[in-house]
Amino acid sequence: MSDGAAGHAERTAVGVFDELARRTFVVVSGKGGVGRTTVAALCGLALADRGRRVLVATTGHDDRLAWMLGADSLSEVPTPVEGGLSIVRLSAPACIREYGALVLRSSRLSTAVFDNRIVSRLMRAIPGLDDFSLVGKAWHDAFRGGDYDTVIFDGPATGHLLYTLGVPRAIRQTIAPGPLTREAELMCQHFEDRTRTAALLVGLPERWPLTELDELGVALGDQVGIGVAAVVVNGLWPSDVARVPTLDPDAPGAAVLEAVAGLAATGRRHDRELAAWVQGHATPRAATLTLPWRFDGVEDRRALRELLAGFAAVRTYAEAGT
Ligand SMILES: Nc1ncnc2c1ncn2[C@@H]1O[C@H](COP(=O)(O)OP(=O)(O)O)[C@@H](O)[C@H]1O
Ligand SMILES: [Mg+2]
């Protein structure tokens, strides 16, 4: 009984973030445009609120992460934004130079190697090198840099993420032993360690996209050894709008009421899709959290804070049945 209670407690948003606050590396993923960067920022705030020194590292090209957190732009140098929270953009050229310096243990050597035009052209031809440098830099900041307790990796979308996180395994399997394979081996060990690394998957409230998210979760475990801590279903529309009366189309306010009715219908569809997906799982799995759709967007810290308070937990089929 007490086990069940503890298990359930961990499945609330507070429980999920308490748990993630004990991790060193948190990977956020899902399809493009579903709210990965927003969820990475929320997770960053939640962990910083728990006294952690957190870096949200994004491979995204837009500056939204910075704007949402009140900074002007996103730079390749970590920028503190509030409390213990900092943000940074991971770009392949900067990561290759910086992470290369760490592997080669000399920035002079790294500049000589990586800034050499012929060498860099050759390097670009090595498949996976860009991705290895991105994940290597984030991994270094998480596990060896010492400046942060947790690094949140807002990495590429679904398929590309598996490829990116899979590069260390590929290096371990294919390259002759040397500095690079030693790094890759350590990375693999850290990713596979469920007490240190966890994934947070983000999807929209539609059944098939959520099913694809399950597949991503399985693939992350199988291909890179990373366990999923929680799934965040983002952007639920309100369904609990009181029953809307139907008015004569010419009556004042009829258009507004029609719009409200349409909104509630979408919200009810989201609830149905979510319930169908939840019931499709006979076995317990990662915690499921939801976030409401904000009709006025998520453009600043106030909006982010409000959204953080809007996390809700969904009871899974297995829990509801016991
Ligand atoms: N819960 C939400 N309510 C309203 N707008 C949202 C919500 N989540 C994300 N958005 C908006 O959707 C867009 C994509 O979000 P973003 O986090 O950048 O997605 P991704 O990183 O997956 O591409 C942004 O304009 C963001 O403001
Ligand atoms: Mg993004």
C-alpha cells in the first residue's frame, strides 16, 4: 500500500520534477513544434526552484528559449537568466572547437586542428561528428564541467535525436580504441545509468502522435539505453466549458457562443484521444503529465510561470484499475 502511494506521488508533476532534480542529464524530445523548448524551459525553472544549478542547452535555431526567460537572445556562451538557471545554444562549429579542445586537452591544439580549413572540411565529411560534438559538449557540461547540477538537453526532434544520442555507441563499436572511444564509452555508461540520465517526451493530445511517442520511448531505451521519466501531453484545450446554448444565428452573441462551443468540442476530443491512448497501455509506464493550451501564447516569464502551475498528472490505466 505504501509503495503504491509513493509510486503515485512520483507521478504528479511535483513528484516528476523532484525526481528529475536528482538527475544529471535530462533529454527533452518529441516531434518538431510540439513544445519541446517550452517544456525544457519549464523543467529548467522547476529544477532551479528546487535549488539546482541548471543549464538548458538547446540545439534549436530560434531564440524563443531566451525570450521566454527574459533574455534578449540566445548565445553560444551560457547566460544566467534567473536563480540558478542558465541557457545556452549548442551549435556544431562552437561545440566541435570547444569539445575538441577538451578531448585533445589543449585549446591551442584544438584551434590548430579544427580551424584548419582542410582539416575542418575533412571533419565535416565524418558522419556524425557534428552530432557527437553537440551531445559531447552537453554531456561534458553535465558530468564533468562542475558548473551545473543538471543539464537539460533540448535536442533535435524524434528521429534525429536517436541518431545524435546513438553516435557514442556507434563510435564505441566501430572506431579503434583511443581518446574518442574512451569519451564515447563514458557517455554510453552515463546515458544507460537510470539514476543519472532520464528523458522527458513531449507530444500533442492526438492518439497517433502519442503512439509514435511511445515508440520513441522504446527506441530510446533499446538504442541508447535512456529511460523515460515522463511524457508531457502539451496543449490540451478546455473541455469543461458549461453547456453552450444554441442561439438564433442572428441573435447578438451567437457567433461568440458558437466559437466557445467549437473550443469545448476540441477540448473534449483531446480528452477522448488522451483517454484512448492511456487505456491502450495495460502495463504501467512513465508518468503522464498534461499542460493546457494557452490562448495568449508562451512568450514571457509570467506566461511560463503560469504554465508551470498548470501541469496536471494523468492516472494511467494500470493505476486507475488498482
Ligand atoms: N501549452 C502551450 N500553449 C500555447 N502555446 C504553446 C504551448 N506550448 C507551446 N506553444 C507554442 O508553440 C510553439 C512551438 O513551441 P516550442 O516549445 O518552440 O516547440 P518545439 O521546441 O518543439 O519546436 C511556440 O510558439 C510556443 O509558444
Ligand atoms: Mg525547439
